[in-house]
Amino acid sequence: MKQILLTIALAVLAPFAYAQVAETITTATAESRGTMTITNGNDSPRTVASRYDFNGDGYPDFVLIKPIRGGSPLVDLPPIKNVIWYLRDNLRCGPPTCNPSTRFGPEFESKWALIDEADFNHDGHPDFVLFDPETLETKILYMRGGDRVGSRPGPRIPNGWRLQKVGDFNGDAWPDYVLTNGSPTYRTAIWYMHDNQEIPQGRGPGPTLILGWDLVAVADFDADGIDDYVLFRTSNSQGGPTKIWYIRNRQHVEANGPTIVAGWRLRGAADFNKDGHPDYLLVSTSGARTAIWYLDNNQFIPPPYSRFGPDIPSNNGWLYWLPSGWP
Ligand SMILES: [Ca+2]
Ligand SMILES: [Ca+2]
Ligand SMILES: [Ca+2]
Ligand SMILES: [Ca+2]
């Protein structure tokens, strides 16, 4: 393990290539006039979008929340602003490949929490999944790139539960709900859905998490077409072990994932290098740095095991914030 950790420390590259592009963000008005090319979507409407890929190049992108400087990300003022940073692997993607390199996503009322992103209506574009923890309402914002093109309410979540993540757990390619209940031991439930509507007999239990562990990401690590749970103790700023729970018909089979190094937290999973295997997204305890750990199922791929992703800067009076679970 020591050898692996040392290699990780040495394998990092330049943290961000297009930081200067990020500095050009000034106002929502200027940003919302930006144009972009969508290469997926209407051209191939039967292709389900890759998770977190807003410009159709197959690479996951970052979505950042923009709380006011000095404000708490948890007590944001309405409306919620968010920006999409286009990435290619671990680097910001700028002109001419990605032009603009950055754009605003849809605003929504501060009562909503952005839970996750997935292509709920199978139009080739990932959509925003919103949840109101007060009223327990759910809603999908249908997106094309960063533009909101519609919305659809979903089912209300039962008292005591919350919408935690989304993923496909029955292999029909339609995103399903993962609900959690309790603390510090979380029960989970999986609701099979079809375009944000429940399907008959779709509600059922999921695995109950281990005491003190959190469900931080959902991705298909063993490539069986069913998304899997990724567990980590988010309260632990000194890193710590991770677990992957392969989901099989609402049950799980456990494997150990790589151990997160001190000063970092596991915040999400997606296939950043497009090799078909989900990777870990780590965020530093301060929230300012990101790193990607490249995996093949639950093991590191051959070196480089790890690269820094773009830093999360404060900028033009705003603080960027990569949400927990990195929707
Ligand atoms: Ca969509
Ligand atoms: Ca499904
Ligand atoms: Ca799987
Ligand atoms: Ca990968």
C-alpha cells in the first residue's frame, strides 16, 4: 500500500489547463448568450447520454454551485446558480474544442437541492434531478446542454426518507431513485422509474449501509449493466477505506475499493477517461482541489493511477462549490 500511495503522490500532473478561461466569467447575462454545439441528442435520440456529459463529447463535466462569497452553501439565496465546466478527462476543455469552456446551467429556486444528473427522458442529454427536503417533492429539469427545455414532477418521497442518488438498477436504461433513511446507519430503497414516473411494483428495499458509512456515488463498476453503490465515511477528513457494493436484484455483493489518502474525501464516480470503467472523484478537505483516481472495477489501472482535476477557485465575487455527491 505504501508503494501505491507514493506512486499516486508522484503521478499527478498540472492541475488545470484552462484556469484563464474560467476568469472570463462575469455575469449570467453574458454567459447565457454563449453558444455550444451538441453532438449528441437529436442526432441520435435513442442514445442515452453519458452521466454528467453536457456537451455530448462523452467526457463527464463538472457542475458547480455558486453561493455568494461568505455565505454558506447550505443557506444559499434564491435562485440557485450553477455553472458547468466542460472537461476532457481531468482537464478543463477550452476553445476551439469546447467553446465556450464554461456556461451557466439552469437556475432553480433555493428550496430545491440538486441531487444528481442522468438522462431521464432518453433524449441524449443528462437532466437535473431536484429534491425539496421540506416538502419531499421531486422534479426533473430536462436539459439540452446547459439549457433548461422543460420539467416534470416526480413522486413525493415518504416521510423520513430523502432522495439520495439516481442510477439504473434493473438494467432497462431508465434512471431509478435511490432513497435513504436514518442516521448514522442508513437504510436504502430503490424505486424503479420510467422518465421520472414510478413503474408498477417498482418500489422496494435496497441494501442497508454499514454504521457510519455514506452512499457517495452510484456507477456500474463491474460492467454488468446495473449501477453499484460506492460507500465512504464522509465524516472522515483523514481519508479512509472505500467499498463498492455490486447491486444484484436489490441485494449487494461487497468489494473493497482503494483507500482515500488523508486530506481528501471521495465525492463521486464517473468515467473521466472514457475507458469504460468508472473512476473516483476526490475533493480535498478544503474543497479547493480535485483529483481523479482511475480504476478498472475496484482496482487502480496501471500508472498514472491519479491526476489532479481542475481547482475550484473563488472568482468574481462568487465561491464555486462542488456539491457533495458531485451531481
Ligand atoms: Ca434528457
Ligand atoms: Ca431503471
Ligand atoms: Ca454493476
Ligand atoms: Ca475510467
